[in-house]
Amino acid sequence: MQTGSHEPQPTLHQPWWGAIVRLAPMGWVLILTLLALRVIWQSVSPFTLIEDEAHYWEWARRLDWSYYSKGPGVAWVIWASTRLLGDTEFAVRLPAAIATAIGTVAVMRSTLELLEDRRLAFLSALLYNCIPGFAVAAMLMTIDAPYIACWAWGASFALRAILGGHHRSWLGFGLCVAVGFLFKYTILMLLPSVLLALWVTRAGRPKLRWGWLLAGLIVSLLGLIPVGIWNSQHDWATVRHLLGHLGAPGGDTANTAAGPREPWTIVWFFEYIALQLLVGGPVIALAAFAWFTAPKRADERTVRTIRACVVMALPMLVFYLLISLVTQTEGNWAMAAFVTLIPPAAWAVWDGVTRVSHPVKFFWGAAIIVGMGAMLLFPGAQNIAKVPGIGELIPLYRMTGMREHALDAQRVLDELQAQTGQQPFVITNHYGRASLLAFYLPDHPVVYCSSAHIGGRKTQYDMWDQTDLGNPDTLARLRGRPALLLGGPPKHWDSAFDAITPIEPLKNEPKSHGTAYTGLLFKSFENWTPHTQDN
């Protein structure tokens, strides 16, 4: 590479693997190998679905334009997979592995085009899978893996247009934003990312054709259509849900009996920073090395590329930093931002290894170790959970025991039917438990969630006529029937049944504080008020 300074150049060390990863097929070999390993693991995994996976599977059973908390993308993808492969854990999770491979291709392609070095393209593909958050997302079917893939392709198209002058790429950018919006609304943060990249590269990039950028932005609006249609039919429920997360006026927590919000604490701010360092891993440090060292050792084109990639990560990270000053955040909320840090990190690795920079080599080695650890987290989870001091950090209870739990629930339902001569049903106080039982109970029955009717937040179950416990048609089907009731104190259930009886917690309770009851002669929750709890 050409240098941007007159500093004497050190003798470069060529790593033994440099010639191998320069071969054109090696990036594809890596991507397909990692995909195959993940698919094999998912096909033999002993772990049950986590709550979010089961809930999105419930969405897939009832396809719609959108859903209460998110767009329809995750439901549509799971629907396609389960229609082909059946309602199995493998079918639910397979799209996550495929989406991770698709995202890896985007970063590899973008690096090759922008930095023109197959070694860096291979390193980018490897580093994508060494980001801890991405590696975990590849194993569980939440919104994260497909959303990150959309972010990766959107950023790739944007950088191609900004730095390469490929103006038609703005249409690809817009399409990726539109599709990504169906998974997670914060893909809109790519828009300020693009503006920032345009600003920092203004001195040397090709002239921007605003007409093509405008066309891309118009295409990006397509993703708003299905979400807008659904929300206009449901009193803008998603907007209320998002406002509820912030505790803002008009949110879906305004009329709940949850009590006052936990007061803000500075711990949330530092917790956000710590979580991002944990989720992003050593790639963050490697990108920082690239930012500071590239101007001394790289040509102007490479420096411009690195600057554009790094600043594209900032809007998302700063946005959630500000959110942390209002409410508590979660580690995965901002992790798509790390996508554009990967090409600079790849440059830093090659530059540092060839110059024998020990700090860079340290973080490069750490990235590999952390990446391998994240990939082996699920296959090794049961053994890691036995290690003193570490095992408590592995939430195995979230993905084990649900099959036995559902069998025990079915036993209670069979006893209730034998006792009453009527078909019993199941109500839980949490949407996640309801979804898991719907998946694991025989024949995937309808399970109901009482959250919104006992002072909690609304859920998607309140949006479907079939499961809405306030819908007259639903109530007509359920009145007078017995039920298995899961979660909460007895006062949550007293007003809705003629009689409730506490029973022993079911096997493998997913929550340590789980409670269970049987209820006879269901009426409705219309007489429940917050004061009911005080009686």
C-alpha cells in the first residue's frame, strides 16, 4: 500500500496464512463452513426455544401486516421455514444461521470492493463472526440476525455509492432499509449514518448525485407501508409500545398497575457502555487502531474508507447512549452499529500483523478467542454451567426443561378434564410463557395471556381476536370452562373464576418464583381492578 507520510517503513512480516487467505475461494469456504457447523448444531441441539423465539413462532402462525412490538419480517421468515420443515426447533432457528451467512457476504464483498485486497476481505468475513453479539444471534431466531444482515447490505450499498460513485447503489441501499425496517425500526439510523459518512468524505469522494440518493430514500419508505397499515387499524399500538419503553406520555404503561417507574441511575449509563464493549468485543479496539494509524501508513483512499466506515457506527451508538440517560438499555439494541467497524478492523489486523504491532496482535488474538468462545457457547453451555463462579452466568433455565414442563402441564389439563368433563385451557401472566406452552403442548393449542387484564402491559395476544381475553367471541368460547393458571399471586385470578386452587409448581418451572393454580368456571377479567390486589 502507498503511504500517507514520509516515515521510514519497517520491514514487514508476512504471516504464514497470508498467501492462503488471498485465494479467491477462501472467503466462501469460511462462510459456508461456519454455516454448515451452525446448521449441524441446530439440528442436534438439545435446547428448547427461548421465549422470544416461541413468541415469534406464534406470530408466524397468524401472518399479518405487522405486530404489536415489531414489524412482520421475523414472522414471515419463520413462517416460510416452518412451512418447509415443520414446526420444529430446527426450522424456527435455521433462518438465523442463514441470515448470518448473508450478512457475512455483505461485509466481505464491501471490504473487497473498497480496500481491493482479498486478504482483508477474508479477515472481514472472519471478524463478522468473531463479534460476540453476532455469533450469539446466529444461533437463536430473534430479529437480530436478519436485521443485522439488512444493515450490513444497506451499509455496503451506501459505501459503494459514496466512495465508488456507483449511484444506482442507492436503490439497493433503500431496498435494504425497507426490508430491515420489517425486522427492526432502528434501521432508520442508517440514514444519519449515511449523512455523516457523506460529510467526512466530502473532500475526496466522487460527486454525489442527489437524484439517485432521493430515489433510494423513496424506496426505503416501502418498508413503512405494511407497518403503517397494521398500526392504522390498531390505534397505533406499536407507537404506544415504544413510548412505553421510554415511560413517555401515551405509552402502553400509562394505565398499568405496575407502579412508578424505577428512577434513573447513572449505573444504566455505564452499564450501556460495558454492554457494548462486551457485545462488540475486540473489533471495537481494532477499528480504533485503524482510525488513528491509517493516516500515517495508508493511502488517501484507504483512509477515506476507514473514516467513512467508523463514523457510520456512531449515530446508532450515540442514539442509545442518550437513551441510557432516560431508561435502562439492553446489550443487543445497538449492536448493528458494529457492522461497519469490521472493514477498518480487518485493515488494522493486517497492518498490525505485518508490522508486528504487539497491541494489535493482542486484540487480533483476543478477537479469535472471543469469537471461538461465542461459537462454542451453546454446544458447551451445559458443561460451562457446572463451573463454579461462571455457571450462574449461563441462563440455562431459559432454554431447558420446557418439554418436561409442557408434559406436566398436559397432565394437569387431563386431570381437569377428567374432573369437570369440560375441555380446559391455559392462561399465563406472561406472553413468553404462553408462547412456549403453545409450542410444546401437544397439537400446539391456543394459549392465552392475561398480562393486560391484570394490570400489566399489552402484548400481541391482545391484538388477535382469537386470543384477546376482552373479545366477546373469545369470552363466549371460554366462559364456564376450567383452566390451568400460571404465574402471579392468587389475587390475579380470583375475580375471573368461581374458584381457584393452588397446585404444586410444574416440573422445570422456567421462573424460580413460578406459581400454578387450577381455576373453575371462568367468567372474565372485567371485574379486575388494581384494588382487587389489595382486598
